[in-house]
Amino acid sequence: MPGIDECLLEAMRLPGARGAALVDWTSGLALGAVGEFPGGDHEAAAAEAAEVARLTAEQRAFAPGGYDRRDSHDGHDEQGGGGGVADPPVEDLIISNRDSYHVLRFVPTSFDSSVFLHVWLARPDGNLALARIRLGEMAGRLVLG
């Protein structure tokens, strides 16, 4: 099972990959980063991506089947309280612009999921479908802690 560094290096092998990071969307901090990022600052890119991820993950409109993290009989998060894997309410986000794609893949964890993989792909070389598949596989194998 790969750790953070191995996972990020694997992400950089995706066609068109320019940069990859594992980000905590609660704090906005990059837990690891490789490659380049828009503006040349991976910490600023992580903070900005975390803001988008947090805003999306907290919206009921994007939750599967009306899932609401606050809907619980005992006041605890239903996803994190059972000792199993906590699945984030959103699988991934794709942001596209004229020359690149940003793919944010939320990572399920055994604790309250608040991390995601962020991969920046050059649009001419990137394969968005392949990136989504591979990031899903990486997120499932990633070992945190």
C-alpha cells in the first residue's frame, strides 16, 4: 500500500501531469506535493483548491441521494462513527480551463475524510478519463498515518 510520496509520484506518471498534491481541505495545507503548480506556489494552490473542495463537499445539492453529514440520531457524522471507511459525499471535482485540467479526488479514510488528491494536467497531453480512473485507484490504496 503506497504512502503519500509514492502516490504523488504515481500521479505524476499520468499523461500530461504537471503537478500533484495531497491536500487537507479543512486546513488548506498540502500534506505532500510534487511537480509545478499554477503561479509557482504549491501552498497557495493547495489553499485555493481546498477552498473549492470544502465549498463543494459541504453542499447538500452535490451529496448522493440527499446525504447530509448532520443527519444522525446521535449527533455524530454517520460516515465516520461506525469504525469503517468514511466516504466523502463527493467523489471528485474537475475544473477545466483553456490549457489545463485540475482534478480533485476525495480520499476515503478510516477517520473523518478531509483530504483529496489534486492533479494538474496539461490539456493537450492530459487524458481526463484515465486520470479519473487512476486517481480513484490511488485514493483507494493510499495509506495515511
